[in-house]
Amino acid sequence: MWQTIMTKLLGSFSETAAQVYIEKKKLEHERDMEKLRGKIAYEAAKTERAIRSEGLDHEWELESIRNSGWKDEWVLILLSIPLVLVFIPWTQDTVLTGFQTLEQTPEWYRWIVMVIFLAIYGVRLWRRDVTPKS
């Protein structure tokens, strides 16, 4: 008789416990799936931003080429003159003196020259992802 009562009580309890356990596992699984869906959505958005950014870079490059004219070539020639002259023995002193004199110009002037150079050749550091890849 005691065994019959215990079996009926525990049988009912074990069914309830099993249902609670199953429900708990379902909720844990759903939570894990939501986390995974969030990660997938984050990576998809990140990929979309990268694709869009590359497209904008491409459009920017094309527009830059269309509008470049002779200014790019002129700046390249101008910057190449000292590079060539430094290899000609009788012009080396003049080139070095020129750079020493350039060193005495105000720092803001040198910064402006550098910014113009970067703008002309399209160095877009601000659009690059500089985070290390893992």
C-alpha cells in the first residue's frame, strides 16, 4: 500500500519535473538561438556596410579620375624634381639646401602642403577600418 501511494505521488511529480525540465531546455535553446540570430544580423549589417563603403570608395575614385585634369600630373612632376636632382652630383647641394630652407618654413605651411598632397592623391585614411583582424 505504501508503495502504491509513493508510486502515484512520484509518478505525478516525475511527469511534472520532466515537463519543467523540457520547458526549461526549450527556453534555453530559444535564448541561444536569439543570440545566434543577433550575431548573424550584426555580421550581415557589418558586411553590408563594408560593401557599401567599397562602392562609395569606387565612386569616389572614378569621380576623382574624371576631375583630375593636369593638377595631379603637375604635383607629381613637381615632387619628382628633387628626387631626380639628388642623383645628379652637381645639383645635390642645391637640393639639400632647398630642403634645409624648407625646414625653416612655418609648421602650418608644411601641414597645408601635406594635406593638399594627401587630398590630391586620394588618401582616405578615415574610411579605412584600422581594427586588427582576428
